[in-house]
Amino acid sequence: MAMSDTKLQVALDFLELDRALAVAAEAEAGGADFIEAGTPLIKSEGLDAVRALRERFPDKTIIADTKTMDAGRIEAEAAAKAGANIMTVLAAAPLATIRECVEAGRHYGIEVAVDLLGVAEPVEFAKNAAELGVSWLDVHCAIDQQMAGADPLDLLRQVRAATGLTLAVAGGINSQTAAAAAQAGADVVIVGGAITKAIDVRKATADIRKSLDTGQALASEHFKRVGMGDIREVLQAVGTSNISDGSHRQPCLADIKPISPGQFACGPAVTVKTFPGDWAKPVEAIDAAKPGDIIVID
């Protein structure tokens, strides 16, 4: 099998360090090249998360996804001293902050990746990014944007055409889309939920690694974003066995009881919060809902 030059980075977007370390170990065994202390993990556990990853994986490239917006010099120094090889700063930050990160990075031996998340003109920024001295650009489709059906690969292609810098891409990548991301110009493919939420983390990582190495998409039944046009198909794939697992074996649906046992419906929900006796909003919801939608009255 030909090995791809594209690196696979696992994003540990957890709140608990012990879970992050356990998943990181399985992801490394499955073929992950880089390990990222995600922003939620750093906010929850601080840079001790980076220190723990460095201790556990002394030879791995560790990314501190700090998403710095201010105090660039201090945060770059702190990330470097914690053991990170790379830290992130937002492109939406003041240029002075980005320059401070880069200057401190040169002094302390840490590379700086600029995350294009939220910047108004990402392609224009990419054209001039090399002048700032940054090492990477992260083309990032945020989790909230993914839920709305956004795709990072269109932007990735535009940014690739604008710069020769190392490009990383993040946003709903799985074994079905990883090869396409590499072909669109990604040097680093960042994967979160498709690895960290998998029942078999090692296999999920290996599947994505295989997809990158072969250039072939591997079907991903789960962990893929869909638009509103596909939501009914996704909901219909959920069965009683899934609900049983969620209630008992992997408790995440605690205390959820059926209102009408034996009856079910699926579809996009139009939720209305109202007060007893006030039917104005529910009536408005009837006008707003489309055929097949479910009106939920809270």
C-alpha cells in the first residue's frame, strides 16, 4: 500500500483528561500522526492536558488548540513550555497578536498555525499569511456550521490556490471524505468525532489512515453530517436497539420515557415554547411547519 504524505491529526475535544488520554492511545495505535489537545480540553483541564499528552507520547507532534485572540506572546510561551509543538491563533485576532505569537514561537521553538475560523475574507488572508511568518493555516468548518450542513472542502480548494503554506482542514471529516480532503489540497487532515466518538477508536483511525493512503473513500455509516433533506433517512435508521443501548449499556438517554408507547414519528421538529392556555404560538407553528415536520409544544 502506498503511504500518503498527508498527516492525520486526532482532535481530542473532551472535557475530561482521562478520556482524552485513553482515546489518544487508541488513535495513535490506529495510525494518527499528530495529537491535538482540543480547545474544550484546554479550557477544562488547562495546559496540564498538553503536559499529560507530552508525557504519554514523548515522540509525537502535539498541537495545543488554544485559538488565541490576545496576549499572543504569553500564550505561545505557555504552550511551548507545556510541551506543544504547535499552537493555534485565530486569523480574526489583531495582526499584532499573530506577530507576537510568531515571534515568541521562534524564541521558544513552537510553530504557529492560524485558524481561519470566523475571518471575513479567508482567501485574502491566506494570500498574505506567509508575510506574517506563520507555519500553517487551518481551514476550519466549525461544529455549529457543520450542523447546518456546511462543507470545508470548497473553501480548502480556494485557500490552496492562494497559498503554498501547510494547510490543515477540519470539520466533519471521516473515512468517506478524508481522501477528498487530501486531494483538495490538505497537508493535514484533522478528525474529531469520527474517531473520538467511535466504539472502536483504533479501527476508526485505521480506516481513515487507509483512506488517505489509498486515495479511496471508505463508507462511513455514522459520524457524517447531513442536510435537512436527509434528516428523515437518518432518523429512520434509529431503532429500538439503539434506544436500549442509550438507556442501559451506554447511558446517555437517562430518564427519557415514551409518551405514547407503541407509536413513533420522525422528522424535523418545530419547537414552540408557550404557556398553558396560550395557543397563539402553536397556531403560528402550524403555518411555519412544512409537510412532514413535527410540532413540539413545550
